[in-house]
Amino acid sequence: MEDIREVEKLVATDRCDVCGAQAYIRVQMDSGELLFCAHHGNANKTKLQPLVINWHDQSEELNKK
Ligand SMILES: [Zn+2]
């Protein structure tokens, strides 16, 4: 049996590390974790890709309302 951990869901109080807007993207890396809004997530995706362990994008889910 494997212990599969769900990625922690982003909530309304999670903020983009760059601009402080609501975070929609959680990026997990060896060195830690970053939160981004949809804009900065996309802007940094290419640059961060080699370091990323898990790219958790919740933007679609949060846009549904
Ligand atoms: Zn941002």
C-alpha cells in the first residue's frame, strides 16, 4: 500500500509570491514551494520546468463559479 498524498488545495488566502494576487498555481520543487497567480505561473513555467517536481494548476477549477 502506498501513501499517496494529495496536493494541498489552494485557498482564497493563498497569494502569488510575485504580485500578491490570489494564487492559482502551486509549484513544488526540491528547494521548496512557490505560489503563483495564473499570470505569473504561465510567465515562469518555462523557466522553472527543469526544477519542478509537481505543477499543480487550479486555475480552471477556481474560474468555475
Ligand atoms: Zn502574480
